[in-house]
Amino acid sequence: MVVQTMWKDRLSFDTVRGESGKALVYRIETLEVMGCGLLRFAVPSIGDAEVLGELASQISVPLCADIHFDYKIALRCLDFPIAKIRINPGNIGGRDKVRQVLEKAAEKEIPIRIGVNAGSLPVDFRNSLRRGISVAELLVEAAIRELAIFDEFGFKHFLVSMKASSVADTIQANRLFSSRSNVPLHIGVTEAGPLVSGTVRNTAALLPLLAEGIGDTIRVSLSDTMENEVIAGREILNAAREIAVSNQDTTESTQYTAVIPGRLGSGVTIISCPRCGRNGFDTIAFTERWKTRLYSMDKDCTIAIMGCAVNGPGEAKHADIGITGAGNSIIIFRQGKVIKTLRVKSDEEIDKAFSEELQKLSIRAD
């Protein structure tokens, strides 16, 4: 089960070269260690394909080129070490143009994702909406029609996505398709919204599908950072796994482990209290400073970030390491036992003390 995200900005040669290029590669490498198994880029022009090709030679994370309307862009991307192409055959051009893309992708052994979205259904399908046919049914029919083109040309390396901004339509479409086909599915809610509402909507749609064994890759689409998309995706998979474990279905539980490079386990689990009037430690600020580093750790462990010293160690006694505080003091604890109490004057001192104890953790994913 692979977590994906999509790059938020348009690339240029200036952004992939020099110091900007180093910063870009560093951010991509950070996304990879956080759990991103595939990174998708919009490729609206031949020039963008050239830039993506240059970037692909600098990084290890698999890249997906997202292409619409111009088959020549897809053909050019296939000249580079791209891991996957995402197209909608219905808008890529005539049959001969689709054939050229499929033949070259087959030659290069590069898979293609057929992406069908509720907001961009073919014209004849849009007319069907007026006749009372559901969005979910139309998404499935559109996907099957595109698959018929692939089958006609003998192309076998593909998967399908059917996305809608509606939670119900997303669930229904993927259920219906999986009942009719065993083609791999990429699942997610499109145009889901900002961080909070988008995460809620994706969770509501993806958990029922995952519980039924539907879905092979996921993306949590958010009007927010790529890092938060990856974190949300990992947490949804971990929630699905917890549910499977509670149902004593160990086979299903392994299916929902996020694919994190160099790691077989689920990685870091962060638990933190929301703060209240008893707050003595700024959990929100600390979590924001540390979340990227914590989700990049090659450890299977639980980390607690608690707001007050009264309840912190007790409520989070199962945590491998935790931090809380009161006034100018911080408390660091393990398995509910306080191991360090320090008076601090700055965030830097807090971070230094926590970092020292974090490095002592010996729990690793084997």
C-alpha cells in the first residue's frame, strides 16, 4: 500500500538547478523518508517534460507524470526515468495518438494510470447525469470504456482511479468498480479541501474502502502541504490497520502498512493532547517544530506530546518517549516514568533536551 502526494508548484530549470535544485532535492528526499512512495508532477507542456526528466535523474523516489490533452508530452516523458504516467485517454487525442503512447510505455515497461474525475467526465457522460444516472455509475462506465482501449491495443500495465469531491460518490464508484474488475485501484477524494476538512473527508471515504480490501495506492488530496498529505495518508493506513488488528485479521493488517523506504513497520505514532486550561506546555508549537523530523524517523515507536505535568506521564504511559512541562520546566518520560526534569529558557533548550533523549531510543523496525 503506497502513499502518494503531488508537487504543488510548477517546475522550471531554475528550480531544479543550483542551490534551488539542492533545496528541491532535499525536500523530495524528506518526503520519501516520511513515507511518500510516489511523487506526482503536473506536466502541462513539452518544456515541463524536459524539466521533470532532469529532476528524475537526481532523485530516487519514483515520479509520476500527470498529462492531459497532448500525447506528445507523454511520449517525451517516456524518454526519461519516469515510474508512471497518468493520463485520461479520452482527452489525450485520437486512437492513433493513444496507441503511440501505449506502445512506447509498453516498450519502456512503464505503467499508466487511467484517471477519471467526476468534474471532467466526457460530454456524453455528462448528459447522462440529466437522465438520473448516478455520478458513481458514470465514473465506473467511463473507466471501463478507457480500459477497453487499453485492451484493444494489448496494453497490460495499468491501474485506475475514479475520484469525486463527494465522499459518497467516491465510495460507491470504487465499490462498484471492484465488484466488476480486479484492476488495481488508486483511491482518494479529489478537491477535498483544506487540512482539517480535507483530512476528515478523505478518512471518511478511504477507511470503509480499505476495510473492504479496496485500494492499492492512496493520496490524501489537501489544500495544504505535501508533507501533511503524506502524514494524513500514513495515519489513515495505520487507522485501517488498527481496525484490522482489532478484528483479529492479521492478513488484512499487513495490507494497510504504509510503504516507508527502509522500514517494514508503521513508523512513528504521535499522540498529543489538544491543550486546555491546565496547559503548562505548548504542545501545538512543539508538534509543529518536530513533526517532519518525527515522521522521518526510521523507528517504530509512540511519542507523546502532552500539555500538563499532572496527567501527561500517566495518560501516555504506553509511549516510548514523551514530553510535557509546567512554567519554565520540562519533563521527559518513558513508559510513564519521568527520566529527566529540566529548567529551560528557550525552545532551543527544549529541543536539545528532547533530541538527546530521542537519540537514545533503540527501537527500530527489523
